[in-house]
Amino acid sequence: MEKIHNLRHCLESAEFIKKKIGGTPKVGIILGSGLGGLVDDIEEKSIIPYSEIPHFPVSTVEGHKGELIYGFLKGSPIIAMAGRFHYYEGYDMANVVFPIRVMKLLGVEKLIITNAAGGLNTDFEVGDLMLIEDFISRFPDNPLRGFNEEEFGPRFPDMSEPFDKEWIEQTFSKAEELDIILKRGTYMGVTGPVLETKAEIRFLKLIGGDAVGMSTVPEVIAAIHLGMKVLGFSVITNESIPKVAKEFAHADVVDVAQRSGKKLVALVKEIVN
Ligand code: HPA
């Protein structure tokens, strides 16, 4: 069976990055659409464009940059991805999760995943932050399908609690201290790139979704396989069924994510150690 992006590729990527950053990141952060503002708060930055890293895919979406940033947030060594790889761009799952595996080889033990998502839960409003408590995958593929690299993790990883309970509770306490309202819910991962039909939205709500988006699920699966602790956030950038009829615009998603992303940035800074 062909092994695309195998351990050797990940090791070569990690070696290259290690030489550039000269430190060990403990927390990885994936910055979703419009959430790049966090980068301004990272101190003593080393910035590496994906295009320079051996074997790294390159992102193609507007609002997603394509850089790895190593540095410190409140004294904690972190590595952030400004730009991620989506299944809808045409990457296979091994490429989508490649950076997560490289992060693990760099020393990352905990991963914070952020995204922009459409609200399914009618209690949610545009601009809300949702802590992801669980997910449902509607992807037709899984990053762990095929050859299992035992160095990464087990053949059948447990997925009964993908998001770390203790870290979630710490996050809620911090949010309360900072006066940030944090909703909680289940993230529905879909392939995109089309937005949902009205019937699909009824279906996704019915099966238990609170928010819907086109990323995150493969990344969580790979991170759990690697034994990382995971935390996830959605910025609710649009209502899946708008209360006032309105056509979906990606520019609005980026705009809301940038504005509400500020609350998320403030929170993330407090939970990285
Ligand atoms: N659906 C899917 N993905 C999304 C949405 C949506 O409504 N908003 C932002 N990402």
C-alpha cells in the first residue's frame, strides 16, 4: 500500500523547522479564517513560510496565509499555523493532517484548533464563540485510513472524548474571569466547498449539530491518534438559515471572524500554559 506523506517526510519537515526555530513548542495553535490577529501577540517570532518547508503543502484560500509562526505567548513556547489545509481544496487527508504530525515531532503536546463556522443552533448569534465539545464527521474519508504508522499512534484510537475535559473546564473558568461568553456545542464537519442546502441544515440540526464547518475534524482525529490533548473553538460567522434572508459571502465570514476573533485571541493567550 502506498504511504503518502509518511514518517520520513514528517521527520524531514520537522528537522528543517527545528533548525529554524531553535526551541521546543509545547502548544500548537491552528488559526482559522480571519483569526490571524493572534500572530501580533506572539513574542520573539520566527516565521517560516510553508513554501520553504520540505514536503509541506501550500494553502490556497483567501484569508489563509500559509506560515508557521514559532514564539511565545505569555512566556509559553507555541507554534501557530496561519493557514490550514482543507479537504475541499483537493488535498488528500494525509496532506490535511501533515502539519499536525510535524508539530508532534517538534514536541507539541497540546493543540488548540480554531475555525469559522455557520450556526445551526438557533440560540447562537453571529459573532458568538463556541467551545467545541464533540464532533460529527460527515467527511467521506478519514486521515487514519490505510497504513497505520505505529510511531504516530494505534490502529483504532479511542474517540469517545476528543476534546480534553480538564482543559475545557479551565477554559470556561478563564472565559468567565475575562467576561467572555462562551457557548458550547457539537461541530459538524462537512467537505464543502458548497454551503448547505436548507434540507441539509434541517438534517444536520436533527442529528445533533450546533455549528457546521469545513475543517477541524481531520485535524482532531490526527491529534488524538498522536496522543495530544485537544481544544477546539468555532467563531459563529453566519447563521446557516439567516433570520433575514441573506446570501452567504465568504468576505462576511472573514469580517466577523476578525472582529469576534479578538475575544478568542484574549482567551487563547490565557490557556496556553
Ligand atoms: N457552512 C459551512 N462552513 C462554514 C459556514 C457555513 O455556514 N460558515 C463558515 N464556514
